[in-house]
Amino acid sequence: MNSISRRIADELGVREQQVDATVTLLDEGATVPFIARYRKEVTGSLDDSQLRTLEERLRYLRELEDRRGTILNSIEEQGKLTDELRASIAAADTKNRLEDLYLPFKPKRRTKAQIAREAGLEPLADTLFDDPSQDPEQVAAAYLNPEAKIDDTKAALDGARYILMERFAEDAELLGSLRDFVWQQGQLKVTVVEGKENEGAKFRDYFDHIEPLKKVPSHRALAILRGRNEGVLAYSLVMGDGEDDRRQPHPAEQRIAAHWNIRDNGRAADKWLSDVVRWTWRVKLSTQIETDLMAQVREAAETEAINVFAANLKDLLLLAPAGPRPTLGLDPGLRTGVKVAVIDGTGQVVDHGAIFPHAPRNNWDQSIAQMAAWCQKYKIELVAIGNGTASRETEKLVGDLCKKHPELKLARIVVNESGASIYSASEFASRELPDLDVTIRGAVSIARRLQDPLAELVKIEPKSIGVGQYQHDVSQVQLSRSLDAVVEDCVNGVGVDLNTASVPLLTRVSGLNQSIAQNIVDFRNQNGKFTSRKQLLKVSRLGDRTFEQAAGFLRIAGGDNALDRSSVHPEAYGVVEAIAKRNGKSVDSLLGDSAFLRSLKPEDYVTEQFGVPTIKDIIAELEKPGRDPRPEFRFAHFEEGVETLNDLKPGMVLEGSVTNVTNFGAFVDIGVHQDGLVHISALSHTFIKDPREVVKAGDIVKVKVMEVDIPRKRIALSMRMDDQPGAENKPARGGERSSGKAAGSKARGGQAQAAPQGAMAGALAQALASARKSGR
């Protein structure tokens, strides 16, 4: 444990004692949100980001330790574990290094080298290696063995070669050196598979592509790997200018020869040994090194892609809620009609139905009249319109409703409906809305996700929300773990209303699982609203330990104790009571009294259990009890008359909503059923390395249309209002110009082409389109 803690401490730049304390808490079952908020004194105030990194590294290093133990036991059982080898294995700090050391001792099928040893050829290999002045043919003549099918000197020398090749290829130091050399000097060369040019047009930017291996960005790596998996692209690792002349020694061969002190000095066995080196690289090591390095590239690319997805998911989950306002949810459709759900301020369905304003029925006026009746009867304030098929046509319908009935004072908002149909058909939706048709449930979800995005989106598998970058190509285990952590952090960061929360929302609360969450809802249904956090202890299977983990994140508005609506943990209520008593006030009077609370000195209220960090948190929470950390609610106003690609003109300035952020730019919904791309070079006048420095999913932004490519359904946008369509605009990113050429865009329900910036943009667009389409 100490070595693991020491390494993590060094990586995080914190004290080893902080890591030890955190590991103890994690092993005891404490969650990251709980530790981050309520155990600052124990961890030395490690934040949630540090804790998540610590948790991930702890998992990796423990797996490494388990593997180290397995390897040591295996080699010891073989009777081959020397003190030097034990020390090398103990010092191995990566899984690659560990496996390199284990390679010579790893049980394997009988190899040609093992067969050669059994035929007695190892002394031949050793003598030629040790003394190259000997003539290989003459020496080999003494090792003929017809019983082992070594009938001539060629067979004997071949066997000796296999022995040396295996010895060379299993040297851990050499393997590490070669892997690092090729990583630093190698180039990734990509070509198109013959005959796949038309079928793989979306990857055309990689039909003849080469770049330094270590500099391949994650999105390009995943695009290339996908192209290879689809049989369109082929790749190889090459050196120098990419021209692989197999008649010339590979630079790696020179390193192998140098490592084993093999030189061509004109001695009798020098050429034979040089051939052994060449065969070692070309037969044994080149493919292995390429596989290892491409696995390294993939792993890094997957990690980055998962980080992109996690960042976008966090932004989406923490979108500003419209709040408890009566809402009309519209799930647009053409032939099948627009499904309508009427939702009250608490999220309950009070009415529902369908209208048919579009072809073939064209009941436009009747649809407006029906919506007006619903809005008047239920005092509707917001109209949530799904952004799928017929979204803009339906938005226009609502616009006419607003014009004909200005007294309703309606606000219409287009809502990202990704995953709504997945929720609609889910087991939870059938329990939550058993009397509603699947199609109506989608309209309910659209309305609720406007009222409270977080509370509604937690009902959907995070991977189905569709804000990722190649999410289907990455490790699904790692992706799920990362996204689950994001959801957990968001839910606990915002807090949960104990009396209105659904089972999926409660399941994400620190310390709770689905079973206990269901028990909470059942208890609430049977006994009425919770009036105190202490009542949680009466819930089946919710014991003291679970209460400790969960209570601070569960809020009760209007309960018996005013502190129950805050994030102050029940274990710290005594601190608040001490503050009130010392200052002659009641606990209730402290809440919201900013002037008084800011005059307090946290040091005056420190106890043996609670230090300054926690006291500061308590005082801050008392100032704004139960405050929602999410931003103020805003929505994009789409331009009237701009509803399709044909309505767009270069130079138009439009308002839109950022739907997805990738490493190369941001996709923006401007209301034409096709998201435009603001390339990273057009996001800002200043140099930025990451688009998230400027925008995040859900942001409302103004963009200028730079170019529209209708045949390929591409929209190039810029957030720099002085950029001119068709002009060579000043680059904001080193060497990358925003020329106004159409960039790849994300199609709704369609298939996007590759962007000029790379096939990745088009491939990403296609992946997102597929995710969105399946999510409907």
C-alpha cells in the first residue's frame, strides 16, 4: 500500500498521508462526492477532480500489483527467480514493462526455438554468438541429429537462428528501448485499401496520409482505426519519409545489433548473425512493436474521447433548469402527428394528446386552437419542442400560436431530445407512466428535461445521450465508469429533493443503490412526504452507514428542521447550533443573513471533528441554503424564416445552442435540422488549445454563416463576427486557417460527410447522427 500511495502522491503533488487517508475512506465504502464535501479535514481538502484521478490510479496500480504478484509466483515456481530479476519486477512501473520482464518465463506453446533446444542446438547458437570468427557451416556440421530431423547444416543453423531470435526478442531492456525509439521516430502511414475508394469516401483525407506517430491526435487516431476496422484503410509504422525499402537495414535492426554487440567485421559468422538480427526485427519484433504502440495510441485516444464525452455530459447535465413552471411538451412528427404532453410545475402529467398540423392532414388552425385550450386551462408558461424531425415546422406552429394568443405570454424553447425514445421504451418509464403510450412518454421527457435537465436525463443510460466523440469505438467498461462518475458528481453537486426525486435520480445519490432508492420512494408513497432527514433511518435497508453517505445530498423543503433543506450534513448540525447559541440567535435566523455570516471567523468554531475547511463550507451554505449551482435559465431564439439549409446565406448572423464540443471545434444548432461546425480556429481571435476554453455544451452563442454546402449538408460557422465568408481569414490557431470553407456538420437523422479538416469530423458526424437516430 505504501508504494502505491507514494506513487499516487507524487503524481498528484500531494502528501502521502492524504492519499492513505483517502484510500482508507474509499475502501470503507465512502463515495467521492461524500469524501470531497464532508471529509476535507481527513483528506487535506482534496477536490473531486483529484479524488477521481486518485480513484482511477488506485484501481490501475492495484491491478498492476496483483499482476506483479502473479508473475513473481509463476517464475518462482519455475525455479528461475533470481534476486536481480525480483528487483527488476519490483521496480516495474507499467504493465508493459512488467510483461516484458515476464516474457522469457511466460508459459507458451512449443516454439521453433524450444524444438531447436530439444534437438541440442543451443550450444551451436551460443558458440557462433560468442565467437563469430568461426565458420557457421563447419561448426554446424557437428550438430546434425537425424532423430530430431536435423539432417543438414542448414537445418542446424536455422534452429540456432530461432534460438537467438527468441533470446533477442525477449530481452526486456531491448524491448523497452525499441518501443521508445519507434514511438519517438516512427511515422503512422495510412493508405486506402484498393477498390474501397468510393465505399470509404468519408475517410478520403486518409487515403494517402502520414504523420509522426507520437503526434496523432485522438480524434484522427480513432478515425483511422475505424477506417481500418471497416476495411477501408490500412496503416503501418514506418521511419523517415515513409518509404520502406526492405533492401536496407531498418534503423531498429541497428539498435538490436548494438544492444547485442553484433558487428559486421568481415568475420566468418558476422553475416549469419546480421541475418539473425534482421529476422528478429522483421519476423518477431516489428509486428509486436507496432501492435504495442498502436494499442498505446488507441488507449490514449480512447481516454481522450472518454474525457470529451464526460465533459460534454457534465455540461449537459448541469444545464440551467427552467424550474417548476407548467410546460407543454411537443414531440414533433409529420405523418404520425405531434405528440403533446401537458406537465404541471411538479413534473406531473395532467393531460396529453396529439395534433396533426403537418402533411398529410394539415390541421394547422385546429392544432393551434387545441394548444391554446391546453395553455389556457393549465396556465402553461413554457413550450418545449423536441429537435428531431419536423422540429422547425412545429416551432413555426408554436410561433403562430404566440402571435394569435399574445395573452398567453408563452416562451418556446427547442430541446435536445437525444435518448427520449430510449427512456420512453424503458422499464422505468413503463412503471412511471404506465397509462401512457410510448410516443406520449417521449413528449413528457422533452417537457421535463426543460424543467430540470439533470432530474430527467439521469433516467437515460449516459451513453445514449449522444454528446460523445467515437463513444462506440472506445472501451465500454471505461466509458461507463467515467460517465457514471460524472452523473454521480453532478447529482450530488446539485442535491436532490427527497420528496420529488425519482428512483433513477435517488440511485445516483452518494451511498444509495437502486434497491434502497426504490425503498425510499415506497416509504414516501406509503407515509407521505418526508419532514425530516432522520426519517430516512426508518427506510428498509437504509442503515447508519448509508445515512452518513447520503443525508447531506438529500434536501427537504419546508421540513421540521430548516437545515434539512441545505447541504449541511446532519452530523454538523451541532456546529450551526453552537454558532447560533454563541451569538444569541436562532438557527432559522442564521439562514440567509449574509452580513452576519460574513462577519464570522471560522477559526472560532473549530472542533475536534470539524476544521476550518468544513466550517467555511457550512457558513457559505448558511448564506444561501440549498442554492442551485447551475446557471440562470436561457434559451436560443432561432431566426424567423430560417428553417432549412436552403434558407441559409453566407454572412448571416444567427443565434444557436452548442450541442456538442469536440477537440476540433463545436457543433451549433441554428434551427435548420443540421448542426453547423465552428472549427477551433474560428472560435476565438486568440489562440486556444481546447474548444472548452471558449464554449461548452448548452451555451447560447451567436455565429456567422461562412459557407453552406447543400449537397453534402455542411455548414461552416464562425464565432468571430469580423470573419468574412470566402476570405482567407486570419488564423487563430497556429498554422490552421479558418478559410470559410464548409466544415463537417452533424446531421439529424442523416449521414454526414467528412469535413475538410479531416475525415474524423465526418465520421464523428455520422456516429452522432446514428446515435441521435437510434435515440429517437
